[in-house]
Amino acid sequence: MTRAGTQAGPGRSARDTALIADTSHPSRREQILQAAAQLFAERGARAVGVDDIGAAVGVTGPAIYRHFASKDAMLAEMLVGISERLADGARERIAEAGPEPAAQLRALIDFQVEFALDNPALIVVHDRDLPSLPGADAAAVRRLQRRYVEEWVAVLARLHHGDDAAACRARAHAVFGLINSTPHSAGRLGRPAMGELLRRMAWSAATG
Amino acid sequence: MTRAGTQAGPGRSARDTALIADTSHPSRREQILQAAAQLFAERGARAVGVDDIGAAVGVTGPAIYRHFASKDAMLAEMLVGISERLADGARERIAEAGPEPAAQLRALIDFQVEFALDNPALIVVHDRDLPSLPGADAAAVRRLQRRYVEEWVAVLARLHHGDDAAACRARAHAVFGLINSTPHSAGRLGRPAMGELLRRMAWSAATG
DNA sequence: CCAGCAGGTTAACCGTCGTTCACCGCCGGG
DNA sequence: CCCGGCGGTGAACGACGGTTAACCTGCTGG
């Protein structure tokens, strides 16, 4: 199992993997990041050793340091990456959705559901292992998170124009919690059904 | 072991009035457990040392071992305790709510909201630090969790009698996620308003 | 009044783990 | 054909943190 084996040449084996195009230029660095994310999600970042991460991609522990400055740097890159994708994605989706707050909310929900179903491991790491980041990186992540939340708050505030900002913020966090429950109810339901269920529940929660 | 109920009469020891002014007079054991829960919630169980825990109640690190066999045992007791309170509480509330599934669901939601608002720290530790428990304890906790979830699933299944068990389970987890978002939107909104908001959102999500 | 024990203290031990070091095989370009 | 550097290896190091040991103290019950 540890024998990850020969990865063939570049541009060779793309025929059978139509829908996983993004995971197919594996560039060691990204392999490591992905394997690490998986392990972090399962056991928690501090419980995973660099040897474990190395083993997961078929190398020894210290080989990691050819690609990352430190384990913390790895975690930082992971968390900042997620947070950026979320914050940027939300901005885009809102812009594409037009001026109606209802349409914008629907776009945000679709986006978050999609993300949660695609990246359950990252979701877990995202709010479990933030406190184990060095202060500076943690601050950066929190800034991005805040930006993302405020995106939601702005939309929610226009829908429920009686509510104050604190209520909208609580509402947003509640919807995140709802959608990000995917890692807990893993697998049983098929992905399309799960997506539909979450979208409906999130919409009811956000507007009801 | 030792009930330790005897609190050494009138307290006039040097500096025991550090940060435990509000709670009545819990035993050392419980003081430690509570302080540890707080620290675990803030930084993650593996990131807090026994010295930190000791310092939080005004003693040195190794003093902990007069009350607990190990740090893991402490965490285990904490998590098993939470899980038992939830599982037992749910059973009770359902029994008190009568035969109507709608009333039962409302009772479950009230209970979970109450718990989440009362124990944000425990909520966080509960699903962040489970994987850092030794296997046996982790299994016990998961059994209790499962019992709690099944309590919800049974009620939900009677409300949505078209849905299968997997869908109901996913629904239950989603509602947990929604309600357990309290630690993320800490404090801004007053407790009664927060409770009301969460109850309404949870109800909409569960039934909508 | 004395024994004993619950509960603390400091110092030391020891395993784990992140990180560094010195060395090495492979591969592509002058 | 050599050569540089990229990526990998095993060994070693140092810090940190859980746990234990040895010793101390002040109630409390007989």
C-alpha cells in the first residue's frame, strides 16, 4: 500500500480520468498537500507526523522538506488556500447572480454545498486546526474567513431587512454549520440527493 | 475514587480565588475538568499541556495526577460525560413530549439549543478532539453519539415518512451542525435572542 | 496528641517528533 | 562524458511535554 509507485511520464495517462482533471497533474507538492489534508482531517493536524505524511505519498518523512519549509507552513498554505477559494468564489457567484438578494442567496448556498461535498476533508481541517497555526498565518486566515462571512451577511441583511448585523451573522454561521455537516454524514446518501437535501434545508433555515 | 466532597472548611488558603468566583463550590476534580474543557476548546486538546491546566486552577502540572490517571483519561471522562448527558437527555425529553412526532422534534430542538448555549466549550471539544482519544474510549463515545443520533432519526422518520433512514440521518446531522454553530457566533447576540433564532432556523431546516 | 492520608511541590526521566545534516543516485544539457 | 542540482535517504539532535519519584504539609478522626 505504501508503494505509490511510478507515476509514468507527464501527459500520458489522461484518457480514463475525464472528470478528475484537476487532480491529474500531481506535482509531488500537490500530492503531498492532498494526502496531508486527508490525514489531518482524520486525526487532527497535531496528531499526524511528517513520517505519516511522507508514507502516504511513498517517501520518507524528511523528504517533505524538499517541498515545504515546515509542517506549519504546509498547514498554513492549506488553510489560506481554502479560505481564498471560498472568499473569491463567493464574490464571483454573487456577481453572476444579478441584483436580487434571493438569487444571490441561492447562489451562495449552491456554492457552499458544492464546496462542502467536493472537499469534506478541507472542511474539517478548516475549523478544527486553525488554532494550531502560528499567529500571523492564523490572522490571515481569519481575515479571509471574515470577508467570506461578510459576503453572506450583506446578502442576508437585504433579505431580512428588519434584522441587525449580529443576527445575520449568527444566521450565516448557522447555515455554514448546517452545510458543513457533510463530513459527519459521510457517504450513505448519494451525492446528488445529498446536495439537493442540503440546498433545501439551507434555504429553509436561511429564510424561514 | 475519593468523593472529595469535603472542602476543608472555611477557605482561607493563600490565593485560591484566582478565576473561580462565580460557580458555587465544585470539587477540585470538577474545577479541573471545567478549566480543561475551556482550554481544550480554545486551543485543541493536544495543544494544551498539563501545566496549563494546572495553572488554570492555581496548582502545578503534576497535581493533576492526584485526580486523574492521565490526560487522556480526563479527555475521555469529558467526552463520555457529554455524550451521556445528550443521549439520556434526548430520551427523557422525547418521553415527556408525548406521542406526537412534531412535539417530540420540538422538544429535541429545544434540548439541543439549550445544551449548545450552555456548553459551547464542550460542543467544540466534542467533535474536534474525539480522534485523539485512545481507541476504546473513542468507541464508547461513538456508541453514545450513535444512540443520540438514532433518537433523532426515529422522530424525523415519523415526520417525513417518505424518506429513508440515510436521508433522515443526514438531516439530523445537518440540524446538529446548525445548532452547534453557537461557538462560532459567540456572544454578539443575547442568549434569549440567539436561542429563539436557532430554534426557528432548526425547525425550518428539519421540516422544510 | 499522634498517625495518616489527601493533595501539592520540585526535579528528573523519557519517548515522541519536528527539523537538520551529510551523503547519494538519477537525469538533462553543455 | 561529465556535471549540477533536484529529490530522496538514514542518522542524529534538541525541544517539548506527559508521567513518575521523592518529599512535604496541614487537616481530621481515633
